[in-house]
Amino acid sequence: MDNLDKAKDLIDKFIKVFKDRHPQDNIEIEGIFLTGSFLNNKKLSKNFDLDLFLVIKNIGKRFRGVFHVDGVEIDYFINPFEQVVDDFEKAKKASKKTTVHILAGAQILQDKDNGLERLKNQAQEFLGQEVAGMMLDFARTMSRYFVNDYLKDLEDCYEDKDVFAWQYNKNLFLNYLVEIFCQRKNILLVKPKYQKEEIAKKDDRFVGLYEKVARASFGEKKNEQIKKLAEYVMESLGGQLPEDWELESKVSVG
């Protein structure tokens, strides 16, 4: 039995248990789609899970939880179709477009009136738009400012021999670089153990620079590699800011 066949068996068992736990809700399944490491043969481990999305007839409720079936952790998201559409529309405007990526890569098993397939196509079209327009000039400018600010803080901590502050700043900075690079390149933010694979689909160079940081010994070599990674991210954001700069925008009140 391959992973998909096993997934279908687990889903059938889960749906039966879920309906038994909610008899008063008269749950009607209208759609099913999947994501998660369970569908990726290369990534199966003792901690693999199955991300299960069920579309139900609208009863005014949505459900989110974890349930184990035959030793497999099922992370379940149960919503009426109208809620899935609303979540999708909100995600398109959010900085982290997780729902958009989930729909774009969904493996659909059941689909009433092809509603999920239409949403999947819309999500793929949305992600296929020009990435440059998806990060506003204001956001790019502020991101470059924060990159420079982190670099200055790291340098100060290193010169002051404040190992605690240096380590803390370094960890925050590396996380920040991953997040803004993924935002700029329209890359899904996932669990750390899968993030390399997501980034590598669009940019092997970033992965290589990041791994050089990880392998570098503490001290000047580590700082040098961090700076190279930061410079690469800065290039994707439009390059270094001028020494003096200014942003103008409209106020949100009055």
C-alpha cells in the first residue's frame, strides 16, 4: 500500500470517529484535500504526520485539532467551503500567504461541484504573478534597514565579547533573513526541516550561503558568512540603502 492509499484508509477511519464524536452536528463531507510530509516518500520519519482538510456543509462551525489513527498523527482542519474561500481571500492580502500555498499544492480527493479545483487554480495563478509587485517599496526599504541594523548589533556584540547577546541576535537575524527572503521570492514558510527544500526550488544560492553560516566556526569566520548571506538578501530587496534616506506615506487617521 502506497502512502496515498494508506492516507485514504486513515481518512475513512478518522471521518467515522469524528462523526461519532459530533453526532448532533450531522456532519456532511463535501470535499477532502491533503498536504503534509505523509505524502512525501522522501520525508517519512517517525514524526511524520498527515495534514487533512475537510470541507463540510455549513453548520456555523469550524474545527481544528490533532487526532491519532493507527499511530499516525492527523492534523485536521474542518471548514465549510465558504470559510475556505474567506481564508483564501484574506491570505492573499497577508504577508504570510500560507493558505494560498496550501491550496496551490493541495492533493484533492473529493470535490463537490469542483469548488476546490477552482480555488486551487486561482491560488496557482495568484502565486504565478510577478513576484516583484508582491512586496511594496515601503516593506523592501524597511527590510533593508532592519538587515543593516541587525548587522550593526552583531558587530557591537562581537566587539564587546557579549556572547549571549551575539548568539541571541544571530539566531533572530538568521530567522529574519529566511522570512524576508521567502516573502520576497514568494516561497512558502514551512517547518524548519522542510524549509530548505522549499527555498531550493527557487534559489539554491541562498541555501548554500545559509549552510556556510551554519558550518562556519564561531568568531570572525561566522560573522563574515553571515554578512555574505545578508548581502545576498539585500540584493534581492534592491541593494544597499543610501546613507541618508526618507520614506513618505499617508497617515491612517484624520
